[in-house]
Amino acid sequence: MAARNPGMKLDLEWVSKVRVNTQAVLKRAQHIQGQKIPKKQWQAAWLLKAVTCIDLTTLAGDDTPSNIHRLCLKAVQPIRYDLLKKMDMHNKGVTTAAVCVYPSRVGEAVITLKAANSSLPVASVATGFPAGQTPLETRLQEVRMAVAHGASEIDIVINRKLALAGQWEAMYDEIHQFREACGDAHMKTILAIGELGTFTNIYKASLVAMMAGSDFIKTSTGKEVVNATYPVAIVMVRAIRDYYLFTGQKVGFKPAGGIRTAQESLLWFTLIKEELGNDWLCPHLFRLGASSLLADIERQIYHHVTGQYPAYHELPMA
Ligand SMILES: O=C[C@H](O)COP(=O)(O)O
């Protein structure tokens, strides 16, 4: 992970001045979606890069120790060994960026990864994920618990009520407390953009989250009706860029929710490269939060290597 974002004092004047031009954002997003994606070996290389940026996620009510175990093993060996060998990438340490689970499952993930001799980080959602509708003390306790069980990354959710009411000071204070509860664990702040109403509000929430010390800002929990979209991403990454220009601090970006295809992952790279530049094209500053993207990426890599698409049983845990 990159150096921590220490945050800054809440600058309410900056926040209050924010206005987002909706038409310009939509036009820019349309332009990015119309970009050509790389083909052949260049596509395969970018897809492997995408794998290394995935927070391989399971956030389901029926998560058990056995599917956490399988998820972790898949994160450690995300692409079949023989496929990597054919690409001469078998000894390059291709893994996902992290696994992402509920707080109660962190201990199981830590044990599995340790047994597999892997230093892959375990990320935990916290703070009453996905709705954030539990008392503050409970939310803080949850962060501390996940860290105590071995999570080194915490994905917090913001209190949407505060963002919708423009209570930026209160939102800043809560996120700041979460940051303290995280200790050395890196903090990703989920804005749940599908519930924030306007682009202007999303930009303001991004800014306040970064001022309060978020190391990443993340679009969604994957549980809202609207999750990661390109227009929203433009708004968030521009807030990241402006924050960087003002403070010199590089904050990461994590689109999450509904990202399912290899093609989408390539478009996300295009967006990041065009809006933030090459520095952000690495797992320290860019993550894809996804529960079922890896299957399609592995499928496309299989096709690249063999010229055919695999049957379902040919890719483990696809
Ligand atoms: O944080 C990650 C999201 O929960 C993943 O959402 P997804 O299941 O739609 O990929």
C-alpha cells in the first residue's frame, strides 16, 4: 500500500464552493466508454494487471469458513498455473490485491492465508456495512475488532444521513474517528454513491472523506441499487486529483459493485489512466472491488492462451 493519507483540517469553504457540471461529466464518461480497448497480447497483459488490482470479495449472508478458505486460495492463485506458464508469468507472483470479507470472517481468512504462506492483505468491511445504520460506538468497535483479528485494510461505509443533510463537519468527525480506530490498517471509505443524490454531493463527500484521512475512496458497497458507474467515477477521481494538487497526497480509488466483465475492467484502467495518470495504475492506488469479475478475466485469458473458451468445470471456483 502507498503512504498513508494523513488528512487535513476540514475546509468547509472549499466544500461549500463545489459545483459539478453534470453535462460535462456525462460527456466525458461517454467519451471514455467509447475508447478502444487493447487486443491480443496487450489485452492479456492488462487483464493480468487487473487481476493484481482486484479485492476478491465475498460479502454474503451464507459465507462460511469453507468458502472463505476457497476464496483465499483463489486469491493466492487467481489464474490457472498452466495458463500463466504459457504466458511465461507463472513465477511473477500474480495474486489478487487482497481478499475482502465481513469482520466475523477475518480470522478465518488470516489463518488460511498464513497456512498458504501468503502475505496477501485481508480487507474487512466495517461500520455497519452496508447501511451504516448502527450506533457510532458499535461501528467503531467493529473496526477495532476487524483489526484485532488481523485485517490490514478496513472498508468503512459513511453515514449517508450526514452527507444528505450536508452535515459535513459531523461526517468528517465520524470518519476521523474510524481512521483512528483503524490504527495502522489502511482505510477505504465507501460513499455508497447510489444513495447520495447528486454529483455535487458525491464530490463533496469524496473531499470530506479525504480530508478526514481516507487512504482510498470507494464507490459502493455492491448492495445499493446503483453501484460503480463511469460518470460517478469521473466525479470521484476529479476530487482525488484536486485533493492531490492541493495537498500532494495521492488517495486511491476503488470502484466496486456490479463489475463483472473483463472488458469493464479494461475500461476502468482507461478511465484511471486518462483522469489520474500512470501513477494510479497499481494496486497501491487502484482497486477493483468485485465478487465475480475474476471468473470472466480468467476465461478471457484461457481464450487468449488456447484459442477456445473453457467449459465451466475447467476453471476452479469460476
Ligand atoms: O466491495 C465489493 C462489493 O461488495 C462487490 O460487489 P459485487 O458483488 O457486485 O461484485
